[in-house]
Amino acid sequence: FSSPVTVTLTGAGGQIGYALLFRIASGQLLGPDVPVRLQLLEIPAGIAGAEGAALELEDGAFPLLDSVEVTDRAARAFNGTQMALLVGSRPRGPGMERADLLAANGAIFGPQGAAINEHAASDIRVVVVGNPANTNALIAQSHAPDVPRERFTALTRLDHNRALGQLAARLTVPVRDIDGVTIWGNHSASQYPDVSHATAGGTPVRDLVDEEWLTREFIPRVANRGAEIIEVRGSSSVGSAASATIDHVHDWVNGQRSRWTSVALPSDGSYGVPDGLVSSFPAESVDGQWRIVQGLELDEFSKSRIAASVAELATEREQVQGLGLL
Ligand code: NAX
């Protein structure tokens, strides 16, 4: 066994938290020989849920689980943490305006970013799952000036996996045969699921599907899949969201199997995305760091779809700046 890694999970008493905990404890997050120390953060209303899950973790007798601590204090939850999964957030309530949603989440992710800055280990890596994920990650990152900004990411792996699933079903091939898919932009309906460099069993996807299916079915279905899941099962994605979070962190630490995957991270100006915006890019993990894949050629359609989603991110940044949250 290697030395234990301290993992913080926020929103541990919620749905995605519950689905995540058992996979983390079983070694799927970091690897089969990496012991984990879990630090679970909840708000007082969610503490009982997290404590109940902690009892069940004990009953799982996981050989890799060294300890579990439940707290409602951010300073404690982020103390010495090396991997922070920020899942807890404020959902959009009835009649809530977007500005209210951003403000409510700013009040969560600003202080959590500051607590990470002050208390986390120097090798801290962060993934934000709680929505609006990209902008929440930007807020947290802006409150952690001592942490290299590329350590703050937001989850678009679920969108990426949804795209893989749709292509595999359409082409009747296993998911493992598909490579080179990218989600660009925001984790919202404006995202651009891009197959222009994708292959299925080595053949360009563009040669296997028609344009009409891509623009009329594939793109909207992937971008609106969250709403489809809510409609069919009566509540939002849980197991698939937890699974994508596991994939994101696992690949970040251990490297991805495909040519690249999709990760939302602070832009360095690549592909014309304004510096600092937390936008989804094609990314590969090199020595435990996400690198934006460079040099992909983009046609006019792709450029305009990316620009539209990036414009939405820029508007969100202006709004949170206006609210004094950065
Ligand atoms: P739940 O409402 O089941 O759980 C959220 C938990 O977070 C609750 O237990 C709540 O008490 C806790 N919480 C709230 N504020 C907190 C704080 N300041 N510190 C610590 N914990 C806090 O929601 P769940 O279904 O688990 O979803 C969690 C988040 O994931 C939501 O924001 C949701 O929108 C987002 N999602 C993001 C996805 C993505 O791909 N990026 C997809 C799935 C999901 O919709």
C-alpha cells in the first residue's frame, strides 16, 4: 500500500455524496492500493445524512478506508486535504433568479476556496460538481490565491460520458471503441459536444453519422440529458454523476485511457477562450496535471458553438464580479 491520501467531500449527506462514498472507499477514486482518509463536510441540516453514511462505511469494512470524519466546519474538513470533491451546493429553488443562485453559491464556494487556501495540503487538487459548476470553480479558485489555478477544475466528464454513450448506442459499438470526443464550454445546455475529431474503432465518426443526426439529435440530447433524466426518473442524475466524478479524479491522478477526455479548467487563452474562465476543453493528464490538448482544427460551426458557450461563461463571470464574489 502507498501512503494514505486525504480526500474531502462536501455535500456528503446528499444523493451524489452517498453514491460517491462507497466507490471512494473501495479504491476506485485513486487506485486499488491507495488508502484514503475521508473528511466529510455538511451543513447542519445535512450532518445526520453524512453521519449515517459514515456508519455504513464502517459496516463496509473497506480495507482501504483509514478514517472517516464528519464535520460542519470547513477549516476542519479541508485541513491537510489533497483531493477536494466539492459536491454540496445550493440548488435553484422555485422563483429563484439566476443572480440569486449565483449569490447563494458564491456564499458557499468563496469561503470554501479560502479554507482550501489556508488549510489544504500543498498538492491539493479540486473538482467542483455542485452547480453552476464552472462558475463555482472560478469563485473558489479566486479565493485561493496561493494554489496554482489549474488545480481547480469543474466536472464536464458526465457530459463527456453522455456523449460517448449516445455515440456507442447509435453506432452499436462498445463505448471503449470511441475516442476523441470533446465537450467545450459550460456545463449547461449551451455546451458544445464535439465529434469532429472523434473516431469509432479508428474510423472518423463524421464518416459514420450524418450531419442532420449530429446537429438535430446528438448535440441537443447530450446538452439536455440532465433534464431528460429528471423527466424520466423524477430526480436528477446521481449514479452517473458520481461515476463521472470518479472518472475525472481517477484519470487526473492515473492518466486517461483515451487520447483525451473533457475537463473544465481555468483557460490559459487556448482556442480563444478568455484567460481565467473555467471552461471545458479537451485535456490529457500528464504527470498528474491536466494539459489542454493543443492544435485541434476547428471548423466554423465548432468555433461558433464554442464562442456561444464561452460567452455564457463570460456573462456569469461578469455577474459574480458585479456581486463582489470574485
Ligand atoms: P443533494 O441536494 O442530494 O445534496 C447536496 C448536499 O449538499 C446536501 O446534503 C446539502 O446539505 C449539502 N450542502 C449544501 N450546502 C453545503 C455547504 N455549504 N457545505 C457542505 N455541504 C453542503 O444534491 P445532489 O443530487 O447530491 O447534487 C449535488 C450537486 O451536484 C447539485 O448542485 C447538482 O446540481 C450538481 N450536479 C452536477 C452535475 C455535473 O455534471 N457537474 C451533474 C449532477 C448534478 O446535477
